[in-house]
Amino acid sequence: MPDLEPVPEDWDRCLAVVAHPDDLEYGSSCALARWTAQGKTVVQVLATRGEAGIDGIEPVECARIRTEEQIAGAAVVGVETVEFLDFADGSLVAGLDLRRALARAIRRHRPDAIVTLTFRDQWSRGSAFNHVDHRALGLSVVDAVRDADNRWVFPELVEEGHQPWKGVRFVLAASSPESGHFVDVTDSLDTGIASLRAHQAYIDGLGGDFDPDSFLRGMAEPTGQRAGVSAAVPFELIPC
């Protein structure tokens, strides 16, 4: 029997919110490709431009490269709108400034579903500790959903013309040790792999012999076995 439940897909608009360029491409973009192929609207919002992410490239140049790679990777999976909030890479804090910026994005784009990375301390039980930016961003996304729904939190957003949005049904946190849901990416896995390959400068910066195809198939196919399909990506579904 499958031990994961399918993510509901009876919705129209998704906001994908992560900390860095390439965060979505390690699995979530396979799901985004499926949804854009269904005709759903997906917008990406990134808190930083990943300027501190490649040791051998100065931050200004790194930000330019990684911005271009993110836009290219998004286009591969059918995402036309990519926005950057320009917080400092490596220094995200789960505080009012980040919550306000995310609440503003939620009110502007009015999504039904939100995708982000896990805010849990670890990727999976027994794995390495999660990056501080991922933890701060993921937690702030969940908090910002509530903020976006309340006109008396950040009232300046209403003054800017951004009315409260109560329509977010759930947040999907990727790479969570608490994942209980899945998206079938049997038909979109190759597209997701291509989107990760768009981040070639970052991949080169990792060194070694990292292979996007092997990495994503090595994640999606075992998850698919758990879900009763050929390939799947797991998510923790947080109702809103």
C-alpha cells in the first residue's frame, strides 16, 4: 500500500517561494513542470540572488550569474515570472522584514497553493543540518500566509493597495522529513532535470561529479515506489 497521499490539484495558482536560485530545482521544479503543463499559473519568488553561493566567484558577479540561471531554469518548466526580493544571501532572519515582503508577494499574486523548502532542522531523519536561510525562509512563508490574511498586520500593505488574501489552501514544504504527500512527476521528471542543468555555474562550483539526472532520479524513483507511481517528489502539506 502507498504510504504517501497525492497532493490535491484542484486549484489554479501557485507561488513558489525559496531562499536561493536552484532551491526549487532539486525536486520541486519537476512538480512545477507538471502543473504548468496542466495550465496552472506558477510564479517564483526568491528571497536572495544566491550571491554567497559559489566560493570562487565574487558576490556581485555570482548574483548576476545565478539570477540568469534561475530565470533560464524557470522557463524550462513553464514559469514566466521570477521575482527577487534582494535580501542578503546567508543572512536571512525569520523576522518582520522578511514576513512583510512575503506577505506582500502573497497578496499581489493571490495563490491557492504555495511551494517552499522545509523549515525543519534536517532534510531527513539523520541527515545533515538544514541551511539557516532555508529554515528562516520556510518558517517565514508559513507565518506570512497568516499575515497576508490579516489586514491589521502590516497595515501599510493595504495602503500600498494590497488587500488581504485568504485563499491559500496549503503550503507544500519540499525535502521535509515530515513529508506525507507526493506529486506524480512521471511525465515531468525529464523537464525538471533540464531545469536543474540550467544552473551549470552553481553545479560547477560544487566540484566533484554531481549529475542532475542521477540525483533527481535517485530521489524521484524511490519516492514513486512509495507512492505507487513511476516517479514522484515528496512534500509536507501544511493546511492553511
